[in-house]
Amino acid sequence: MHRFEKVVRTAVLDGLQLEQIAELAFQLAASGSQLNLGDATTADIASTGGPTSLSTLLCPPMLVATGWLVPKLGVPGRPAGGIDVLGTIPGYRTALDAAAACRVLADCNYVHVDAGGTFAPADAALFRYRQQVGAQAVPDLAIASLLSKKVAMGVKRVGLEVRVAGHGNFGSDFSEARQASRKFCEVARILGMEPVCLLTDASRPFQPFVGRGEALLALKLVLDGDENAWLAEHVEACASMVSAVGGPAEFDRRAMSKAAIRNIEAQGGTEHAFREYADEIAVRHNRPLVADTTGHVRYDLHKLRTAVMRAQGTSPGYPDDAGLILRARPGDHVEPGEELLSIRCPEAARRTFEAALRSGITIDATPTGSPPVAMECVNV
């Protein structure tokens, strides 16, 4: 019997009690090193996963800019999460031991490391097992996994972006997501944390940059104040998340930029390498995918995400062979020949990638339905 078989079966068939979830989170964290930060004012914003939100990349330096210490433990995203996006920067170290993580925190108030080595190795093993047996979207297990990372890093103020969509780990609709979010908050309090869940509508793209390199390009644009209107809306949403978790504060772009660059340098990268790679990504977006008919645009995010993941490559580390930038927003009316998105991928994979992307795009006479649901806070 696999060491996680019993707890996974129980969670799937019967569900776990709050104390059981808390104990599982504690044991997963105890499988590796843990940071002891005493009474430090620590905070972090995690997510339940899903494409196009950049909250785990943008919120940490925002939190630092408002006075918080941010010890962040993450896992690679699908197709891009905060830790793997930073990991594409030449020299940036995503694996640190506890002593090195504390030195980075002391230097810049923000450290971002990958789970599964020094920190919470059992959580990484459980996640792999959940993937193998189809138990990723089990809220009780997702809650334990998410909170184990906060226990390991000594985080006290915990925010969670719950991305609500059919592919979500906290339920496929807002009713299910609220229920799972309340349970998350109850378990977090058992573990001595101050939680808040931030429910967002993940049925539509949050912003246009999809892929690891593309997210890094988005970060550069944000730090420089050069983002387009769509990305700017997402930046404001992330700033609202930070205010909900860390207390009301105005978005200070200069302080955020300083915090982000200091972290990149403290973990072995350089500002030059960061900017150079982001600029390279922009240059490589020279192939448009255009509309072949007249109508309103809709995107199937599950298909777009799958296409990017399959084209990303299998090189060691954080493969980054492919990505896309949406040029038309959901609901936009387009004409034949008008650009829908631009793509980046190896030439040998281009036709397959384009075909997969087109399968996730619909253009018809029907306007997109109701607007996205506003962000909702749950902390009880």
C-alpha cells in the first residue's frame, strides 16, 4: 500500500474532519525544514491554481512594499506559477536550505522557494500521488497541501486566491468554492493563522500573458509601468488582494519594483538577466494567429492551458519553449484577418501548437454572456 493511499481514499470517499486536515498539514510540513521567524509580521498569498492569474508573482513584492515579511513556498504552475516563472531567470535559485532562505529574508524581506526538497518534501510526494490517482481536485487534500507550505515557512497572515472554474481544486462553481474556502479558514485558524480567501472568476482570462516567459514579460511591464489596460486591471485586482490580506494600502509601484528586483538579486539572478530574458520573449512573439471569420471571441481556458503545457518542452528545470499573448479580449468583435493572439514556440511544433490553440477559440455571432463575477472575500 502506498503511504498516502489511506488518507487519500478517506478524503475522497468520506471527507476529513477539520482536525484531521490540520494534522495532515502539520505532518507534511514537519517532513522537512521549517522556518522559525518568531513574532515577525509574515504574510503570503497562495492560489488554488489555474491559468492566467499572476497573483503569486505580483502579490509578494506588493506585500513587501506595504511592510510585510514574505517567506513563500510554492510549486510550479500549470502552465505558469510564481516560482517557476522566477526560475526561468538565469541564475535565480529556487532551491534553498533553511539558513539560506533566512539570509535572503534578512536581505530583502522576501524569499520564494520550491517545495519538495528542503521544505515539505512529503507534500510534494503527496501531490504527485494525487496526480497519479486523479485526486487533485479534492478540497480537503488541497487545503492540507496549501497550509503545509505556510506552516513550513512560518506564515501567519494567509491569503488564498480561490480561482473558481470547472477546473478548480476548490469546486467548479462559487457555491462549492465558498464551502471549501470556509473550511480552509477554519483549518488555518486551528494552525494559528489569520486567513482570508479571495474568490475570483477563473472562467475567463485574468490577463493576456500565458506561459512562463510571458508571465516574466508581464512582470517587467508592470514594474516599469508599461502594462496595457487589460494587464493593468489585473494589477489592480492583485493590489486589492494585498489590501484584503495585509490591510488597506495604496499601490506603490516604485516600492514594489524595488522589492521584486532585490529578491531576484538576493536569490542569485540579476536585474539585467531578468530584463534581457523578458525582452527576448517579447521579440520572439512575431507570429500572429488571426481570425478566420467575423464575430465575438470566446476562449476555452482549459484547452489553451493544455496546448501551452504540451508545447512547453521537457528540458530540465522549468521548460519554457512556448507561450502566448492574447490580443483580443473575450467578447471582442473581430473581423477576418484580425489578430487574436501571438504565439512563441519552436518552428517544428508550430502547426501542432496553432491547431491546439484554435480548438480553444470560438468566434460566433453571440456576444459573450454576463461579465466576470467580482472578487469575493471569505474569512468565516
